Amino acid sequence: MTKNTGKFVLERALSKLGLASRSQTREWVLDGRLKVNGKKVKNPLCLVDPAIDKITLDGKEVRRESWKTILLYKPRSVVTTRSDEHGRRTVFDLLPDDLQALHPVGRLDMATSGLLLLTNDTSFSAYLTDPVNAIRRTYIVTVKGKVTEEGIHQLIKGIWDREEFLKPLTLTLRKSSNKESHLIVELTEGKNREIRRMFEFIGHEVIQLKRVAFGLLVLGDLQPGEFRFLSPEEIKNSFA
């Protein structure tokens, strides 16, 4: 941002307005879909003043949208991205046209199901994903084989994997047999494949992983692929 001018680089301006993520803005620029004051944009880092400049997408003026945040039950085999080079279904294929400008708060990998938040509030998503704020995420985990008390204690103390320290906030064994074990795991960070890596470390493959809570928000009665809108009051009560 340039001080005292009200100008931002284009990709940040659209992000702050809740109109698009920075990566989506770059895609629009590459596709030649964005114009500023009637001129096609070639650089997503060009400076704009959202209060003065006319920004259009496919000929239509973009404007700040009202605050929107939804809770989506992401099914398995769906990727948390806007588009996929392999043609796989994405979370945006589950949403109507008026919610396509939302961006996911963090990610769930393709094989993981459960609670995913999407919003047009970049400050809110930054707050939730900042490790400093230690927002609790709760998962139900099923792994192959019988998890022992020794294995649980090892994970609770924390492990080093690929130069990262992995440690759950809590880990509870619900039931265990020689075939498989069922656990509840709580995390406060979203490190890449964190739960899968922890159990691989003690010799167990994760065969089912589902996020059931984010802060105090829960899936409730939602079915895979369904979503519901969240109110500012609900957000405040869930992450206060």
C-alpha cells in the first residue's frame, strides 16, 4: 500500500474488499478478464484506489459484497481449491454462483471430510489460520491396527517429522482392536497432513479423517456437500 494515497496493489484491493483471493485475482489478470478504468490489466500488482477507480470483471463493475461466511460439510474426494488441473471436483462445484467469490479458511486434503469454513472476510480468515491464536480444530480419526498406550504417549509428548515438531493439543482413544482404532484428535495448527504424519510415525495408516469442529462451530445435522450461512453473532460466540 502507498501511504496517504488510498491506493493498494490490485490483488490486495480485491482481497480486502472480499471480492476475490489474491490467487484468483492473478488468474483473472492472466485470463484478461480484469480492467481498471477501461484498460485491461496486465499486472496484478498495479496500484488502484478502490474508492475512485472503476474495476470491472468481464465488463461488469466489481463492488464490495456484504459479509458472507459459510460452514460447508466437505465430502471426501473433493479438493479445497478453486480449480484443479486434473479435473477433480472442487468445493466450489458444491456452491451456487453467488458464493463463488468466497475463499476457504485453510484446507482439508482430498481424502479428509468435514467442516470447512469459507468467507469473503480476509481479516477473519487470517485470524483463524494464524498459529498464534491457537484456534482449536477437532477431528475424528480411524487408523489401521491397534494403537497402544505407548504410541499415544509418544504422540502426546510430540514428535519430529521432516524438521517439523508435531504435537496434538489432545488425543483420546475411543476404542481399539487389532483391525482398527478410533480416536479424537484436537489441533491448534493446520500443518500439512499433520494427523496423517503423526500416526504414520507410530506405524498406523489413517483410513478415515473427518473434521467435526472448528472453535465452537460443529457440523451438526449437515450432510456431505451441504452448507449453511453463519451470522456475525455466531462467529463472535464461537471464537471469542
